[in-house]
Amino acid sequence: MSALSLIRNLAFTGAVLISASCGGNYVIEGTVGAYGYEGQRLTVEEFTPFSSTLLDSCYVSHGRFSMKGKTDMTRLVFLCRNGQPVLPMYLERGKTFISIEPTGIQRGGTRQNDLLNSFLTSKRPLDNKYDDVWQRRMELMRSGRIDNERMSQLQDSLFMIVAECEELIYDFITSHYKDEVSAGVFAMLTASPSKQVSPLMKRVLDEAPDRFIETPVVQDYINRTGYTRP
């Protein structure tokens, strides 16, 4: 995974994390202020590279939706509309709150969802900054003007943003090795078919405890890339 593509790769990649845990009831309560959701069917789906499993569904009515049921595992899933992922979230015991607004999407209420939301909220300004600098770089290229100094400045800015994003990812995963969300973020970031270990993931794996190393998504990455611990 290249450095410049890494910052964009925490998206709806279809990565799956299933972690054994005590079973229990889950409740999902949501509000919607964004256009195009009223009367639409929302689904909670679990993805694998070759298939998806429908776990629950409901309809948006008067800007609200809700689901409830039982789960025997903490699962990384996706809330979908018309089969398309809207947001990643955890299906776990307890009550999860979701807010879908034109200005952004939030999820929280349970530990893994709170952690995931905190991470994505911290990462969003870096994504926006990257997009802004990238757009300015593309405009300079399309203008036909030869300004090597300005192009070099923009390129340096992109690398600095990526480096900051990598540190955010590293700090988050290594600080939460014991939480399911750490392997979930790892899974989403390593979902591409690359067979090379990125420098960032090597740092993460070099320091990881056995519990993290033994999770299925991490084992899949290790088997795919041939990573070996120092």
C-alpha cells in the first residue's frame, strides 16, 4: 500500500471482524436529517470478500429508525442503504445511537462504536486537508503553468499530511490492542490485495501482543504478506 493511498483507504472495504464475546441484546436507534432516506430500507450487513450476510433491517420513518435483536459476538458490520454501505459500525451488546446528517455521520453508545467514532472523527480533518491540497495540485497541473517550486511545496504538504495520518493510525491501534476496534481498523486498512507489508503495518505488528496477532484478519494479512515478527 503506497503512502499516498493509505490515507484514503479507511473506507467501506468489506473487511470483516468477528470476535468471541459474551452474547446479549443489541439495540440500534438512529435519526436521519440527510436527504433521500425517508421511507428507505436500511440493513445491517456483514461482508466477506466474496459475500455478504444480512443481519437486520428496518425502514426510516419520520426521520427515525430502530433495530434490535440478539448477538453472540461483537461484529464489525456496515449500515447500508439500497445495498450500499453508509457507515461502518459494531454490532455488539448494548444500545448504539446513529446520527445521519448532511454534515456527517456519528455512531456511539457502546465501547467499540465510541472508539471507532472517536478515531474517524479525529481522522476526518486530515482527510479534508489532504483533499484540499490534492485539488490544488491537480488545478496547478491542469493550468499548464510550469511552477516546479509550487508543485514541490504541494507534494511536500501531501506527504506531511500522510505522515500525520499514519501516526494517528499507529497511536490508535497500538493504544487499543485489547479492543476489537483495533483489529477492525487494521482490517479496513489492509483490505487491498497487496502482498507487501507496509512500513506502518510492520510497526503495528512488531509491537502487537499475541491476542492481536492471533485474530483472523491479522493472520490473513500475515499469511498474505509473509510478515515475520522480529
